[in-house]
Amino acid sequence: VDSVFDIDTMKAIRDKICELSGKTYQQDALDDVSIRLITDHIRSVTFMVSDGIMPSNEGRGYVLRRLIRRAARHGRLLGIEGRFLDGLFLAKLSDTVIHESKDGYPELEEKKDFIFKVLSQEEEKFNKTIDQGLAILAEMQDKLEKEGKKELSGADAFKLYDTYGFPIDLTKEILDDK
């Protein structure tokens, strides 16, 4: 195959993302980046949680948290979270990872419920962070408009990130669209 994303186990995950998002792989370059990123990250986080790593603000747990949140953000870019009542999709994808890998890694099946719980809780926390950050950013944008300004200060962008956990790249993307 031409890419690691075309290997049978990875392709199954990639195809599930396409199914959940309603997108077709290799039709839109930006969508493809998100599809590949989620494919890679959901596989990694499933194994990390299975190995006992928990989301936190330091060390391996921080890496796990960033991977989960980055995958969740790209799911939003693909419109996945809007397709489910609870807005959560990472545990659904993790099920595909477990199904594809359980023959070689039976512990994935044994720890399935735990993996789903950790991923769902972290995705839910991130969704709250995003929703809160979007509201605060909207207030900041309103203030800028009233003051006749067109640029958000670095201090405000950092405050969104440092205080509220709102990703800098998402702030930039939203403001670029404006």
C-alpha cells in the first residue's frame, strides 16, 4: 500500500471516521488531514489508556490529554460531534481500534470499559472547555469590535489558553475566519 493509513487495521479506523463524519477520504485535503490525525491519535490513546496512563497535566498523562483533545478538536472540524446526542465519539472509535487489535493485544478487550470511560470523560471535559472558551472569545471579539480593533492581543490569546485551556490554534483559526 502507499500509506500506513491503507494498512487493514488503520484503514478500518479511517473508514469508521469517514462513516461517523459523513466525509469521504481523499476528496478534500483538509478533511484528509483531520481523518489521518484522528486515526493515528485514537489508536495511540487507546493503547496508552490500556497501559494505565491517565490524562493529567504533566508527563505521559499530559501527552495523552493533548492527543485526546487534538483528536476531539479535529472531530469537531469534521462535524462528528454534532452527529451524536452526547457529542462524544472517541470511545466509539476506540471500539474499532480494540476490535482490529484484540487478537494481538487481548488486554485491550479486557480493559475495554475502562478505556471507554477514560476517553469519554476526557472528551466531555474538553467539550466543556471548548464551549466555555468559545463564549469568552466571542465576548473578546465583541469588545474588539466596539473599540474598532481588528486584532486580539497576545495577552488575551494566552489568557484563553493558560486560564481556560482553549487551544491557541483554534483561537487563531476562528479569528482568521473573521
